Amino acid sequence: MKHRILSIIALFFAVSSLCAQDADEIIANYFENTGSIDNWKNLKSMKIAAVMNQGEMQFDVIIYQKRENYQRTEIQFQGKTIIQAYDGETGWMINPLTGSDTPQKLPPEMVQEMKDQKFESDLLDYKEKGHSVELEGTEEVEGTETYKLKLTKENGDVEYYFFDTEYYVPIMQRKVAKVGPAKGQETETYVSDYQEVGEFMMPFFIDARINGQSVQKITFKEYSLNEEMDDSMFLMPEASGGSEE
């Protein structure tokens, strides 16, 4: 009996090790097929021109991202520019549709969401970041066979990535929304239309869904990679800054 138990334990760890290795291989293939790990690590900034659709409304959008975790989004609507940004510590917004051009600090939960949206993929060097990854087998996503990977972040948040079994690119991501009207609900983001951008393969279409219903679609028009961006464009302008309430 003792030997049998030891054999079962040995088999368990062998299978666990195999799954971990398979997950690492899938991640390695993903980065290699979309630009190479070195190129992803050397990517310093990204500017994306896009069109966003929410219901019957359509907006022109420009997204700026820079290491380590600078973010700025500009949305054109009714002839005005709405700005939402994060400088690594402070999240802020200018929304002229409220009748004021005064920058306002974002609520803490929105700031935390922006803090969690790192410039560098959580899957890149995930072990060094304190995350863990498990391969949970395969699953069909809209007719495509995928590898299902479970990412557990250092803070306990869980996200699922679904990689095409042929090209090793993610075609869907699933997680629980932490802010906004969908807070607490499971959201799925479908990613498609991969195209060459310099040394990389980038998606040009995203469809975000809740309970199977599309709530937001984004069509990327142009990527500009490693463009010089001054840190000041992400800083909250000095004004009567509002509160984080």
C-alpha cells in the first residue's frame, strides 16, 4: 500500500510538471509567433488610432501607452475631446461634456483598474511577477479549438486566456469586471484580425461581451510603436483637481 501511495504521488507531480511545461510552451510560442520575447521586452511605447462602437454610438479614439505603466486615452465625441489618463500613481479625467474642462481625479476603484492594466503582458516573465499559470485543457471558442490557460495573479485575481491551437495567438480572454456597470460580472474579450505591424503581429479588432452580448467593439486603424512620448502628457494638469470620491 505504501509503495502504491508513493507511486500515485509521483504520478501526480509528474502530470503537474507536464501541464506546467505545456503552459510555458504555449506562452513561449505565443510571444515567438507575435514578435519574439526580445522584441516584446524592448517595446517601450504604443500609440493606437481606433474607432470604438458602443451600441449605436461611434467614437474616434487615440490610445497612448508607455512603460512602465503610463496610459492616456483621448475620445472624440460631439466635437469635444474626453481625456482619461494614468501616470503610474494618479488617475484623472477631463470631460468637457460635464460643462467643465477642469481635470478631476478618478475614483479609487478606477485607478486600481488602470494600475492593474500593465503595459507589459502579465504572461511575459509571469513567474518573476509572482503570477502562476495552469493549462486547463482545450476548449472550442466560436468554432476554433483553443488551449485554455488560467492565470492567477499575485494579488489573487484570476483571468483565462484562450490560445488558437494552430497559431498560438489569444483569441479570447475571460475575467470578472471589477468596475463599472458590469462590476462582478464575467466579461469576455474576443480578439481577432491579426496583422503585421513592424516586427509584431497585432490584433486589429476587439469585441467585448457580457453574458454573450456585445457591449463594445474596437477597430484598430493604426499602430505606432516606440514613438517618443514625454511623461508630462500623462500627468494630471495643475488645476482644482477634484476629489477621489
